[in-house]
Amino acid sequence: MYTKYTSNTEKFRGYISTHRVDIDYSAMYKPMEDVFIQIGKGKDDDPVYKLPKCEQVLVENFLQVREGKQAWGKSDVDASGRPTLYDNETGRELITSEGAIPQIERFATKFIFAKLTVAWLKKALNALVLKSDKKLGNKYAMICNSLMWDDVQQVIDLFLKDRHTDGDFLWSKGTNGYISAGATYDTYIYGGNTIGFKLDASLDIEFPDRKYAIMVDLTPDSKTGKSAMAQFTFKNGEFIQNTIAGVGGLNGLTGGPVASRVAGSKLVAFGYAGIAVFNPYKSVILMSNKTQNPRF
């Protein structure tokens, strides 16, 4: 019988997804691209849509797609290890690997609160400490959406008002004589363990109406040294670029053989990648109830 640890590892370790982004452009566009970019720069007092080179857009979009899939991807592999999606024409198996967050969510300890307090932070921290190899000196990452980030700042700010501080937490005086009130809190220490707060706006897309955070222990395994999380790919297969030249060639001004009768070309960014969380049990999810007006 598989343990949960082995089951989770075996289910997703071997599955590598493909990621692809294409950009098409006309043969007439390419010789004038620099002109369009120059026009698109605009002025500070007259901003316009800024147009980067299509190669830059291709790479940026590919990285965004891949990182989104690595974080949020849903697997179509069932409990028996078989995919549930197939190509309608060929019957070929379509395998999609699972992202890090779904792997963590399946096994994490979850706390749901109506109002965030320091007591909830302590409770989540203690739950994570119980799963860790050592009980002191741990440093955990708490990845928050925007709503949770704002709430954490308010909660710690209120917490400090009830304590005797030297004032540096609440205000500081600049060289110009102006007073800066408040502070940004990126760390909370309790009982010899540390939480580092990180803001990730991509969580806002999935959780727009609730405060949400993932606390995870990224410490390597104390016995084997294996990292808590790893990406898998083929050698030289992480990022591949291909081109399909149409009439006019890639620059719109080149003669010779072409791969398409269309007066335009295609740029393709392609790559293989999968991610595995080797010990998703060392994690805690802290979230609020859904609210109609989450900002208030």
C-alpha cells in the first residue's frame, strides 16, 4: 500500500506538461515594427499604448503561461494513473501535470476565520511547527493575496499599539523634516519561529472575494537534502523557439522558399515543465469566509 507521501510523489513526478505561445504577424508589419515602437513610446504628458517587439512579447507571455500552469495547473490524471482527456480525432492521451498549489491544497491543514487576529497567525504557525523536523528556528513563507496582505498589515499594526515599543515601528523622521507614519510588516516572530509575509497578486484571480494565504515549509529534507519543491524538464527542453516563415520571410523582405502561402510569419515559444511538491503536508492554508465587499 502506498503512503500518502509516496502516492503524491508518484502521481505527479513523472508528468511533464507542454507549454506553448504563438505570435503571428503580417509581412507588411515587420519592416515597419521599429516605426510603430517609436510612435508607441509617446510622451509623459501624452501617454499612448506602448508596443514592444513581438519577440519580447512572445517570451514574456510564455513565461507567464508556464509560471501560471506551474502554480495553478489542474491535472487530468485519475487515481489509477490514467488521463481523462483524449484527442477527439486521434484518441491520443492528453496529459496535464498538476501545479504546486493544488498539490499543497490537497494535504494542507486549513483554517477558516471570520476575522483575522494575531491568535490565528499563532495557531497557523503552531500547526506548521508540529509538522516540521525541528521545533525552533524555522523560517516559513506565508504567500498572501492582496486582501490577506492588507489584513496582515492592519492586524500587526493594531497588535503593536498594545505593546511598549520605541516608536520606530509607528513613525520615523526623514532628513527633510517630514514624518513618515506607519510601517510595512514583512515578518512575524513567535516562539522561536519566523513567518515571512510575501504578496502574490496571482492569488487575487483565484480568490477575489476572500483573504487567502499559504504557509509552506521550504526547508530541504534534513536527512537527504532533497529540496521541498522541484521542477522537472528535459535537457535543453525548458525553452524552445521555432519559426514558420510565410511569404516575405521572417522580416517581410526576404525571398526564397517559405512554409506558408500566407504573407505573414509565426513565432513559437515551446517548452516542457512539471513541478512536484515532495512534502505538501508541511503546509497550512489560512483563509477567510467569502465576503461581498472584501475591501471593507
